[in-house]
Amino acid sequence: MLLLHEFCLGRKATEATSNICEMMGKDTLSIHTTQHWFHWFKNGDFELDDLPQSGRPSLMNMDVLRELIEEDPRLTTWCLAE
């Protein structure tokens, strides 16, 4: 959202990166990431949500995973994988 806001204000990628890093922390954002997003915005793509990805589908039931994490948030990824 911050990148889109900076883009709509007409800022250049370097200035937008600087502004966001000043507000959120030094290493919050790279110039490369800002340039990537600005490229999408310039082409009229303002979709901020993740789109479905191709590749191997997940075999994990996400509802079960969510329940396990809510029951014990200290579980490691190793334990959850088992």
C-alpha cells in the first residue's frame, strides 16, 4: 500500500524507497523491489493481493496447520512438518 501511495504521488522509485525506509526502518525495502512494483503500476496492474501460483499443490491441510499453531504457537516448522 505504501508503494502504491508513493507511486500515485508521482514519486520516483529511489525517492519512494527512501521515504518508506525512513518511516519504517533502514532495510525495510530495496530499490529493486520498488522498481519492480512501479513497473507493474505503470502498466496498469494495481492488484496487491497474491495471485494463485502454478507449481506443485500443497499437500498440507491449511486448516489443520492453523489449528496446530493456535494450540501451541511455539511449535517449530520441523515439528509441524512431521
